[in-house]
Amino acid sequence: MIIQKIETWWVRRNKCLFDDKRKGKSAMDWDVMVLKLTTDTGIEGIATALAARSGNVTEAYIHDNIAPVVLGRSPYDHEKIWHELWNIDRHLTFFPVYLPGPIDVALWDICAKAAGLPLYQYLGAYREQLPVYASGLFHNTEQEYIDEALYYQKRGIKCYKVHPCGPVETDMRIHENLRKAVGDDFGLMSDPVAEYTLDEAIRVGRQLERLNYIWLEEPFRDFELYKYSQLCEALDIPIAATETTRGCHWGVAQVINQKAADIVRADVSWKCGITGTLKICHLAESFGMNCEIHTTTMNYMDIVNLHVSCAIRNCKWFEYFVPEEDFQFPMKGLLPIDEHGMITVPKEPGIGVELDWDLIHNNCVSYKELSLDQ
């Protein structure tokens, strides 16, 4: 079995998911690239990739740099292909952080389908469910955060992660008022995606300890390891980091070595696919740490995250980015979350969910195909 054809659909969403402060002055429609690999036996591997800043960039990298490595290869060679793409990245290509993860996902999808197994079982099943936490966007007012947390609490979800909008004083008011609104038994986390000073982060962390928050995430840029090490030493609340750390498991290893996080983060989009995410999960496990898988901002790829999370032990939560309708596109249906706030992994072979191909074709900006016959 070999990869015979690669196809991509650049699909327009006409929606920006970030505020002007974080978007900057460049265009940021949250477009998606749909990727399909087809084997000579007719099995298809499907993934989605971010095309938020430039679909041209995502499309060009896939066809110019990645397709020549994948075409004609066995999908079972995904480890070899993964390392070859790292070599290309090293020698002056420098893939965006969200590539080549989707290629790796599509290869694993093919292999699981060929085996007739759901992906999590093909990887090696540990469980079938995880509790979800609702993870909101940036809001303009404190009341919007409170209303959002209460909405998902009423839906049976047991935890909410706030992305406070800054500055620090505002963030601390939001933290305090959220705890008052949801009560003592509801889980809360904070991810300011911030550039706090060390003193500010310690002050916020101590407040979160008093309010019984579960973790503090990304108060600094990922490369500020000295600040992270000092913060971890100063606080009892777990510090979660490495969401955008470059270098996959090699980069995360430096964070662990410098005691710059208590919880590491990974996902199949930003950490080089299933292969890269598993490497990080197993690395963390060897140090007695959790790898909490974070959202890809695309429901389809978050289902892949779910498969990985159900194939490992050291992940406690599923990140449920809300409102879900903003991230559903172009997957058919909603995420399989029940009234108790649990998400159950699909049981069909491969990834086990479908894309809305009518929606894809109706919103397609560009379609490209490359095959061994060309």
C-alpha cells in the first residue's frame, strides 16, 4: 500500500476568532485547509490544517515541500517520513508550527482504517472517555466571562478555563468574580496568554491558589524559561506551558530539564501530528508529569486529540473550545459530549467522524491535486 494522491481544499470561513489586540493589522480569517491522502488500495486519510493568516502559505508548503516526501511511500513509514520532514525543516524550510502535523494525522488515519480499528485502539487504548473543560475566548467585559462559565456549568460541564483579557488588575477581578459566581465545587483554570512580569505572575498565582484554581497557564512567552523556572519554584499551583514551544519533544525536554513547567501541553496540529504528540506525552510520563492536550481550534482535529488522549494515561482533561459552533467547521455534527460533561471517543475505524463535503466545496477558494500519475 502506497500513497497515490494528495489533494487539498483551501476553505474560507470569513470569521476571525481573535480581537484586534491579538490579531494585529494583518488579515486573519480563520480559514482551514482540508487534506486528503489516497492510497493505491483506495483508503483515504483525512486531516485539516490551519490557514488562518495565509492559505497560500499552507497550500504551498504542502504541495511544494511535503507532497514529494509522501507520494509513493507506505503510510506505515510514518515515523521515517516524520523524521525526513524534520530534516527538511532544519535545512532552511522552517515549516509553520501547524505543519507537518496534519500529514502525520492523515497517515495514521489510513493505517487505522486499514486495520479496521478506531485510531485510539490502533495506538493502544487506555480509556474511552475524558471529562471536558469549556475553554472560552477573550471577552470585553467581566460579565461575559461569568455568563459563559454559568452557561456551561448548567450544561453539566464541571470545569471552565478563562482567558482573561488583561491587564493584571482586570484579570484578578475576573478570577475573583468567577469563583464567586460558580461556587467552590466547580473547576476553574486561567490562561491569560500574557506577557506578565515575574512579579505579576507570582501575584496572580497566589490569588489563584487562594481561589482553588486548577492551574495557571502561559503567563509568559514559552521561551522565557528563566521566568517559568522562578515561577514554578515560587508557587504551589501547577504551571502549564509549552503550548507553542518549537522543536516538538526536543523543545519540551528543555523545559522539563529546567523545571520550567509542572504540566506540559501538546496537540496534533502544533506539535507535529500524532507522532510528535505521543513523543511529548511519553516524555512527560517518564518524569511523572501530565501532558494536557490543548485544542487545535478545529473540531475534526480535536477528535484526533481525543484519540491520542484516550491512548495515554497522563492526560486528565479534554479542552472544549467554545462556543463550539465557531470551531465545528468543516466537521459534520458536534463533539460527542454528554450531559455529564464527558466526551466519548468514536468507535468507527480511523478517526471516525466525517467532514461536510458540500460545505467544503461551496466555500473552496482553491483546490489542488498531485498524484504519481502526473
